[in-house]
Amino acid sequence: MQNLPKKIRSRKLNSIVDLTAMVSVSFLLIIFFMVAAELRKPKVMDLSLPTPSSEEFDCVLHCYPTGANRTITVLLDDKDKIITYFGNLYTLIENPKKIDYGKDGIRKELFQKNKSIREYSAAIGRPKSGAIVIIKPSKKSNFKNLVDILDEMAIAGIDTYAIVNDFSIEEEKLLASN
């Protein structure tokens, strides 16, 4: 027999798939979705307000004279301006004053008033009664000021506060004069 050329068979190579890039992309996607899910969670601040039909809250402010002795009104205006007064606007316990934000401003004032109100309340037999703060942001005030004053409520330990948006004519004059 003649020497016939041998058939050349192709050798099958073992195919190796490198999955390093796929694993890296997978981990990056997992990390991205975990971070995105964490950032998507709503960030909220606890705010406990009395219900509008709360007769106790209305009566504390209007019926009993001790309500006025516990009430601090905080008026918020533009350019970080705060004006506070203690008591009812018509029967002021202290004259209105302009106060700044921060530890030496509104925080110090709230601490002192809340402490003196709690001491007075404990002396008359109501140990858990603290200050009632009414926060009145004007139309000119910004959202940052409202958040800042709510932070001050939490820091100062004020348990009872309300956000009210109706200004009396006297309060508008008070803001305009200061």
C-alpha cells in the first residue's frame, strides 16, 4: 500500500472560560443595589402633635390660667430671625425678645423656661407638666428654620409643641417691628 497521507484530525482543546470579569461585575451590581436601596429609605423626624379635636390641648391654652404660664410662642421669620414671647400675647409674662439659633440662643432659652415650668408644676402637684411651645413659621421663613427649631425641641426635651400657621395682627406687627 502506498503511503497515503494521514488524515489530520483537529485536536479538541479544553475550553477554559474566565469568569473573573463576570464575578466583578456581579459584585459591583450587588453593591450598587444595596446602596441604592439604603438611600431610598425615607428619612423622617418624629413629630408628635395633638389632634385638632383635642379638647385638653385647647383647654390648656385657653381655659386655665396655668396654660398661659406654660406657653412659649416662637415666631419664625426670614433671615433666621426668631422672636419669642412667654404667656399669652395679650397678657405677657415677659416681653417679646429676638433670639438667635444655637446653644446660646433659643436652646438656652428653652432649657431655662422648661426647667422653671417643670419646677413650678412640680410645686403645684403636676410633676409631668412641662412647657408648651407654639411654633409659628411666617410665610417668609424657610423649611430649614422649621427643621432647626424642631431639632431644638428635641434637644431641649420639649414634649408638647405644635406648629401653627395662623398669625394674629399683633404678631405680624411684632415681626415687622423687630
